[in-house]
Amino acid sequence: MRFNHVSVCLTLALACPTYAQSDKAARGKYLVEEVARCQECHTPRLPDGQFNKEKWLKGATLKTQPIEPIKGWHKTSPDLTASGRLWQGRWGQAALVKLLSTGLGPGGNPADPPMPTYKMTQDDAEAVVEYLKSLK
């Protein structure tokens, strides 16, 4: 699933409930689960089509592929939880905030498809990362 970053930014600005600073992870949970719907690609499904709650945002095999080949298209999505590889090496909290707020990863390139290019506010990006950091 691809999102137009403009529509996501508008959605983030208009549809997000306001949370107190102490509720940053709750705001991040809302952004991840209700706005960006990260679970659609990053959580495997059970045979009945429901999300596997035991593997919430742990990465999954992507069931959709482009009709025409797209360079760099991934067939799997990474684990977004604190135990995943995105939190290791050159990735980590700062790199994830950068990716979500600028659309660029630690190497200065956008994420490979089908990951959408997000341009969240700094506060929203930090809230998303705070929520992801809370997941094991």
C-alpha cells in the first residue's frame, strides 16, 4: 500500500487527537495504528486474515507485489519493535525519527519501496518512535 505523503501529512495534522507530552507513546500508537496503519505491512496475518497480535509489527512477508517490476521493491517488511534490526547499527532512534520526518534514512536515501515517504512533524515522528520503542 502506498500513501501520498501530502495526504498523510494532512491526515496527521487534522485527524490526530491532542495528547499531553507525557502521553507521547499513546499519540505514537494512534499514528502508527490508525493513521499510517503500519500493521498492514509489518504484522503477519493468521490463516483467517486477522493480524497475529503475538507478532505485532514484527515484520512480515508482503502479499502484494507491483504489476511491473519496481527497482528495490522488498518482499518482506522489517521488524519495527525495539528488538528489531532497525534499532541496531546505523539505525536507531535518531535515524528512525529522521526517516519519518524527512523521508531519508541514515544513508541519506529514501526507504525502499513499498515503504511510503513520510514527512511527519518532528513531534509526530518522535511520538511514533516512542511507541515503537515500547514494543518488545
